[in-house]
Amino acid sequence: MKLIHDVAAMQQTMLQLKREGRRIAFVPTMGFLHEGHASLLREGRKRGDILALSIFVNPAQFGPHEDLERYPRNLDGDCALAEGCGADFVFAPTATGMYPPGFQTTVALGPLTKPLCGASRPGHFNGVAVVVAKLFGIVQPDVALFGRKDYQQLAIIRQMVHDLNLPVEIVGMPIVREPDGLARSSRNSYLTAEQRRQALCLYRAIKQVRELFAQGEQRVDWLLAAARSQIEAVAAATIEYLELRDGVTLQPVDRATNETLLALAVKIGATRLIDNTVLGEAL
Ligand code: AMP
């Protein structure tokens, strides 16, 4: 496995492999890799001749009061995990390599970015879209894998790739959870032992809504009230959003159906956690 920091060197290496007819699978990440990332890498290994991942804590997608500086980093550990999953290339650029002086281009996004995380993190998805477009230009992947943990991000990237005719297949992968149900996240490392227990309220809310829906309950306000009570039972938890929306358009729904997305962002102390489920799909 090769570790490349330089943007031009990465692009040249990938272009050469493409000229040789290799199929490139790509997993973009912010590092501090865990089983969620590993599941994307293993699937990527099956889908490409070459497996590349990027590790880049992208400043453009963090707000001014967010956790850019303290976001966990562990390049050595990440390389070991990536190698164990069969990666051929780790691309770990610097912020100035990606955004040199004079950088000025943005990507204008549409209605998919308005609700949920887009409402609470203004500019976040623009930062994501720009970095993903740049990474696609550098890595030239045939297939790129993203987790459904970041459901809205996946929807926005699919839309961008479709609208801009980018020649890359986007694969969405299931959420990987801890044995007790907590969605794997690099940010889980911020949690104290007590907060780790409190964080289970997200999963409890999801399970509660899925159970009620399975019993026939379709009323949005009832389902959301049930979810809210699971979160509010934990004093340290603050709801940022808790919503049922159409799983494709992300628009509000009148009644819950199999295609409805339950999405939530909850702060446990200072740590912001997100989770989601599509009611008609396996957990
Ligand atoms: P991040 O490093 O948090 O930017 O995540 C990189 C990729 O891994 C994104 O496509 C995420 O959706 C995906 N990912 C993160 N956590 C999980 C998880 N628990 N299960 C599945 N995919 C995940």
C-alpha cells in the first residue's frame, strides 16, 4: 500500500492506472477509521482492481464554531486498518494542497441541502460537494462508496454526480453499528463512558419509531412524539433535529410509508451525533 500526500502525484498515479485499463474504487473519508469505513473499503475492494481511499479533514465543511481543530486524527492507525482491508493507495493531502492560495470555486447546490443537517450547518454541504468534486478529479474513480450514516450527504452527492454527468458510480452502504446499536462514528471517541450510554437514546428512538410503524402507525406527529420521548428521557441529550421526510426528495411527508426517512441529530453534551433509518428497509 502506498501513502501519497501530494495532489499532483496522486492524480498522475491514478491517471496512469486508468490508462492501463484499471478500474478504480474510491472511499473518501476524514480518517480515524472504524468498522463503518472498513465496510466501505471491503466493498470497494470487491468492486475495483485498485482500491484508493482519501483521508482529509476538510476545513471547508466545518463551521467556525465546530470541531475542526479537535477532530480525531490517527494516520498510522488508519493506514494499518486500510491495508488490512486491501487498500492500494491512501491519499492524505494537506489543506493548502487542496486549497492553494487563489482557490475560489464553489458548487451551488439545490433543495436537498436545505433541511436537516443543511439547516443546522450552513455551508456544510457546499464544502462537502467541493471536496468530493475535487477528489473525483484527482482520483478519477470508476466507483465511489459512501455510507448511509450520512444519508443527506449521499443524496446530495448522487444528485451532483447525476446533474454534472460525472463518470462515477455511487454506491451507498448500510450503517455499521456497535453491538448495542450506536452508529459507528469517529466522533464517538469524544464521549465519556456515561455519555456513551446516554448516546444510545438515538438508537432507542429509531427502534421505537420502527416498531410503531411496523404495528401500523403512520401518523407523523405520533411517531415523532414517541421518538422525542426516548431522547428527552436523557437529560444530557439535546435534539437538534428529529424529522420524518421523504427518503428521496427529503421533503416533508403527511404520513409515514416504507420510503420515509427518520433522521435525527442529537447533542450529547458537546458532541453532535447523527443517525437515521428508512422505515421500510432493514436496520
Ligand atoms: P467520515 O470519515 O465520517 O467523513 O466518513 C467517511 C465515509 O464513511 C462516509 O461516506 C460515511 O457515511 C461513512 N461512514 C461513517 N460512519 C459510518 C457507519 N457507521 N456506517 C457506514 N458508513 C459510515
